Amino acid sequence: MKEKDIINGFEVTRVRENNEINGKLWELVHIRTGLKAAWLDNGENNKLFSINFKTVPWDDTGVFHILEHSVLGGSESFPVKEPFVELIKSSMNTFLNAMTFSDKTIFPVSSRNEKDFLNLVKAYLDGVFKPAIYYNPNIFYQEGWHYELMDRTDEPVYKGVVFNEMKGVYSSEESVLLQNIQKLMFPDTCYGFSSGGIPSIIPELNYEKFIAAHKEYYHPSNAKVYLDGSVPLEKVLKMMDEEYLCNYSGSDISHDIPMQKPVKNAETVGYYEASEGNEAKALLGLSKIICDWRDQKKTIAYDVLCNYMTATNESPIKKALLDQGLAQDVEMFVDDSIQQPYVIMIVKQIDYDKKNQIIAAIRGAIDGVLNEGFDKEKLHSILDYLYFESKDVEEPKGLERNVNAMRTWNYGGDPLDGLLEDGSFDDLRKAIDSDYYESLLREFPCDDTETVAHYLLPSLTKGEEDYQAEKERLAEAKNSWTEKEMDDILAMNEKLAEWQNSADSLEAINSLPKLALSDIGTEPAVMKTEAIERNGITVLKHECDESGIVHYQLYFSLADCDEEEFPAISFMSNLLGMIPTEKYSAIDLEKRIGRNMGYIDYNIKTFGSQNSTDICKPYFVVSLSMLEEREKDAIDLLGEILSNTLYSSAESRTMIKNILQQCIEIMRQEIMMSGNRYGLMEVQSQFSSAGAATEMTEGFSFYKWMKAFDENFDAAYGDFVRICERVQNETFDANHLVVSVASKRDEDDVSEIADVFSKNKPAKVPESKAVHYSNAPQREAIQIPGGISYAVSAGNLHRLGYAYSSEMDVLSTILSFDYLWNEVRVKGGAYGCGFSAGAGGGIGFSSYRDPDPLNSIDVYNNAAAYIERFCKDEEPLDKYVISTAASQEPLKQARILAEYADTDYFRGIRYEDRVEMRRHILQMKKSDLLKYADLMNRVSQQKAYCVVGNEQAIAKCRDEGWTVESL
Ligand SMILES: [Zn+2]
């Protein structure tokens, strides 16, 4: 294949080879329709296909977000209700999703298996070009919104998956701030609109406008196809040309986005829902447009400056605000996913009355750097860190490359420009010796005419006001309906329910191409572990093929620590590298970490036992990845941080207090955004030692511990320091240590680590620990502000008389993507739901952004009956086995695969066990699942629930006698 060649209706327009992309970039154009395609031919085993449409919103109804959901809800060749879910259940995909951005909608799929890959491509092409939305409006009602009304005397409510998803998004004050500030900054272009949709505006969208948007925007002339890895190019081109593009001719409609002229001196105020008892304060967003999409170097340079000015508590702007008590935290970043990248600074927990002092403090910090000059060493360290980050890409890597290529391609630019970055880094290193950074800092968003400012103030009444406003809109709508309209709405609800309750015919399900069990290998592709003893330390060796990078995980056992100390030790993990050590100040540390450590993270992990709920293995874990040539320096630095951090100095004390308050706020946001995870931890803590340890180091009780520490800081500080110092002196030593290493090198020498963490005492550390747990099921509710909820029902296999088996992974797939998907998401309107059973024994149901959590708990309680029905019907089990087998060998970066392998090691699962689990599920029959109906009955009888939710949901829990707490 070469330039000007014509293949299946496509002409090759350009071919370029480049070392940075490890291969060639082929560009093609479909002659008849003008559809453009690019293939990054890099030989990678994982194959990615993405069809990307330029979708430019003109209002806040979320029309493109609803389309993104809806086109995956049935199509001409695959007339099932949800091909998307069928594919999740039956394929070996390594990625399967779709995303709506501010100016594009992308549909990426990937797989390592060629047959599977082609199946997925076909299903996605059919969905985007021949969706069932044209003849089935139920899809729009279900995914978008509708008035739910089953009886004319009822009050109608809004239902819809996107409607609820967006209520969840906008219950985060930062999402509200970002939306408001974009509105302010881009009044004349699509970027002022919420592409996801604003819940109060979504109901302005009707079915006709929705269909018109598909017709205009989901056209080949408006599409760009990105391919990555060892894809069978000719087969993909042939499928596109012969089955889809042949139905179209070219179109001249273009969707150019005008350039926004900077808005002068704009400042606005908005409100978010705050909770009572929480001294929530205001947020400030300062933002400005920095350039257009062509200037990649400038966007990276701004990244450097954001990092320089605000990354840590010692950075100039953050330090000035913290020292003067004007804010609790500052976050700053560049959004380069749109035509005109912008930079935003978010100043958190501020007092609106002090806004002039805040701006003056920021100005002062900027002027301070301009007067004294930049610390060049720090600029170098930030560039090193950002460069490592640009190479340390999450899998599937092709997905990130698709998004990067679209940074330029979507605006008519060269896709290769979006894929290449190294040149910008070279230029930016050279620029350190010029006045380049000074000139950019002079334009930093602060008090000049092109900066826009938005203050988001807390309101204790906004939640109730929004709730009442929604009720009024609904009442008004109902009052305005004529008899005929009322009849139509009732009929629509009936039809929708009938459609949702109908099962797809087996014939329809079989229309989807799928793999056979024989396509599945008998040996799971998981990272292997070799456990050896070196220098008196247990070393878990993993092989990986990433060249030039080494990944370490250091596990320090906490089995000989007092469980009362666990929350303190968990909090301590946030201090490492942030507060001074004997040798280095906090600023020196920051520079050294940036230069030498690519990725560094400290946390607590607890592994449950396969055989008993009464013991667990808690560890303090350090994850460290770096370039090979930095290895020695990185390990020396880690030794200094773990062994010589100063916890008790006056300087550290102030820093610890600041970090504590920031951690509380970050966790408060997390609980609101991922209530399902916190609910699961809460319930599982009742039934096992591992559950209890996890909850007290990561869960809601850890949050309460931090808040109590903050309120009682002066009195509790001394004890806290004693715990940190004891862990530093006694736990961070070779006796407590297991080292895991993943690299391409075949050496297994860890003498450097052994030198750094010598043995303190010849003490024997116990293997595991018994952490106390209540063993009494409870019904608990945690009230959060915002319009959304989460519902959990959970337990522990061992306590219910079961042991873990890989069959349960298949059961999880079936329950999550069949039963719960239909009942909780499709009918219940929740954005997400799932069931999981882990080898550690924890099992649980959960829902995500759920409008009716108690209803979801009823659904969980009926799972036994579902399993019985499932075992009787004729649908084969194969597809569930195939997707489960694939999920047991996920495509991940080496660091994460090493973590998975380590988890198996600590739980006593060997590679041979994984092979046996694979063999076992490949031979499974439906009748093997019947015994789990009894397990589900036991889970439901024990009534161990947690609802994390809004005021209305929690009021119902309170009425039923649950224990209620507030965030
Ligand atoms: Zn969505």
C-alpha cells in the first residue's frame, strides 16, 4: 500500500513514518462521501477503532449526549434493545464505550482478538449509521427524558438515564463552577453550552429535534475514523464502504466553530447546594483563553506554570493564600480538548467578602516570581515530571492517541501534529534560559482585562429551591395538557413499559456476531509472579515488556500495629514527600521528586483471607515507577522520605493541619461522587476483618476520624506524631517489607532497597492480623447534598456459608449486565449498577446516581428469583463466560498488572489457580448457577444496607428506622 492507491473506495492521501509514534501514520479519504480515516500502524496487539463526529451543541439540552447513548440502543442489523450491553456481555473487548465532549462525540472500541474486533466495529458502525431511533422513540424516552405517569391522578416525574446522569454531574460544585465559567468565557460559541445537558433544560428537547440532529451530524462527511494497532485495514475499509458509506453521498454542510473574542472584565456569581452543619465556603474560578489549538507548545508551557504556581502547598500562589488564611486549597489546569484551550485556577473554601484580598494575594505571588525570577531547577523538574506523565499512558493507549489526534484533526489540522509532543518538550527545556516563562506568567489569569472570574457561593436553600422548581415545572406541564395530550402521555408510558419489559427474541440476540468458547485461550493472559528471597527480603518478580521504566511496589506489613492507629497511619500516607525531612525542605523535596520519581503513591491496602473472615493482611504500600537511569536516586530519595520525615517541627505542624483540611474536603467530594463505593465499604466492614480494616483506612469512618482530628487538632497532634514516628522507626524496615518489581530487565537484585531499609530488630512480624468487626448487620444511611443517591446491599461469602469460586465472576456478569441493568438502570433510571464478588469474600450490590434507592434494594432482594428464571430459560451461557474470561485478563499498564498479581500473591492465589479457574468457567453449565439463588436469599435476609443519598431518600430510610448520619 502506498500514496494514491485506491482500496475499497478509499484513497491513500498521505503516509508518514515517525519514531515517536513507533510506526507509520496512514491517512485515507473515502472518495464518495469525504469521510476521513487515519491508521496508526504501530504493530500493537490491541486494535482500536473509533468513529468520531464533530458535534457542536447550540443549547443546554444535551442533545448530543442523548444521541451518544441512544445510537447504541438498537440498530437495523441488530434489532435487540441494547446491542451495547449485549456486546459487553459477549465480547472480549478491551474497551467499549462512547463519550460526548464539548465539540465531538467519539465511539471507540478495541480488542486484542481480530474476529472480536471486527464484530465490535460492525456493531458500532451499524449503531451510528442505522440506529433504531428513527422508528423506536422509546429509546429517546428511556435514555433522554420523559414524563413518567402511569395514572392520570398521579403527579408526573422526570425519568431518563441522561437526565439522572447529569443531575449527578451537577451535584458536584466543581462541575457547576466549570460550566458557569465556560458560559462566561465563551458567550458566542458552542463552548458556552453544556454538551452533557443541564437537567432543568433537558426536557426542552423533543423527539423531532433529536432526530434532526442525528440526520445532520451523524453523516460520513462529518466523521473521522481513527484506527490504531495491528488492525486488518482492508477488511475494515471494505465493511465501511460496502455496508454503510454506500448509502450516502457527500455533504457540504460544515460545522466550523467561530473563534471567541476574549470577554473583557467579566465577573459573575452563582450558587451551589451546601449541607447544613458543614461550613462550606465559596469557590472562585479565574480563567482565560490562552491560545488556539495550533499552539501546543504554549498549552504545555501553561501546564508547567500551573504546576509551578499551585501544585503543592509550597507553590507560590497556594502558599500565599494558605499563609494568609484566605483559602484552603487551589487547583489549576489547562483544558486543551477544545478549539481554544484555556487555563483555569480554582480557589477553594474562600470567604466571598475577602475577594479583594484574595486577588491581591495571587497578584503578589505572581509579582514575587517575576521580581525574583524562576527557580530554573524547579522548571526542569516539572518538565521531567510532565514528560514522564505523557509517556506513562493508561491502556488502551490507542484511545488516548485517538483523543490526542482529534486535538488538531477536529479543526481541520494534521492528525500527526496532535500525536507528537516530544518537540514541544525540547523547545520548552531550551526556553528555560530565555524570558519565555516570564512573558507567559505576565499573562497569567488574575486581574487583567481578559481574565473572567466566577464566584460560586454556598446556599442552604438551593437544594430545596431546585426541588420545588422542578415540582412546579411538572405541575405546570400537567395543568397545561389537554385531554388528548394526557392520553398520549399515558399511552407513551404504557408503550415504554411494555417495550422495557419485553425480552429480546433469541433470534434478535443471535443477530449480533459473537465469539465461540473455542476462541478463548485456556491460559489466562495475566502477569506471572516469581517469589524469591534476596538480601533477606521477599521479592515478587514480574516480567513486563515496557522498556526503560521500572515499577516497584513496596509492601510494609502493618500486622503488628494497633488497629486503633490505622486511621492515623492512613492519613500519614498523605504527608510523605509533602513535609520536610532531615535532609530536605519541602521545596527541595518537590524538585527532587519531580526529577527522579515518575510516579509515586502511598496508601494502605488490606487483603482478605480466602479461608477466614477473622484475619486480614494490612500493608502500607508505596508505588514507585521511574526511568531506569533514575532508579538509584529515586530509591535513595524514597529512603530519606520514609525514614527521615520530620513530623514534629513547628513548620511541619502547620503543613499537616493544611493537608488535613484539604484531605477532608477532597474526601467529602469523593463521598458525594462515589457513594456506592463508600456504601459498600460501610456494609462490608460489618462482616470481616479485612472489611473493617479497609473501612477505617479508606471509608466513611476514616472521613469522620479526619474531621475529629481537625476539630481537636491541638490536643490530638502529639499522639498523631508519636504514631508516625513509631511507624517510621519500626515499620519501615526490611523485616516488614515485601518488594514487588516489574521491569524488562532480568535481574533480581534489590540490594539498594535492602541498604536503604535495613533490619531494625530481628523481630518476627506476624503474617496477618485480626481486626475487630461487629458481625451484626445494620441498615445505615448517609445524607449528602445534591440531587442523587446510591443504594448498597452487601455481605461476606464466608459468613453466609459459601466460598469464593470463579463461577461467581460469571454470576456477577449476568447480574450486572442483565438483571440489574434492566431493573435498576433501564426501568429505575439510575445511571449505573452492579454486583461483585471478590476472592477476598466480599460481595455486594450497588447503584450509582440512583433516583430511587429503596426501590433498587427491593430489586437486589429479588435476585434469587431472577437466578432461578435464568437457569431455566434457553439462552446459552457461552457469551457470559467469554466476557467474564476477558475481564479476568484486562488490558492495563504494567504497574497495574503488577498490582493485580501482587494481590493474588497475598491472597494465596497462584498462576496455576488462575488456569484452573479459567478451565472451570469454560466448562460451566447453567445449572451450576442455581445454588447461588440460595446465596442471594441469605444476602437479602440479613438486611445489611447502606444508602448514601439526598434529603428525600434519607427521610424514607429514617422512617423505616435506619441509622442516619450526615456528611
Ligand atoms: Zn452519559
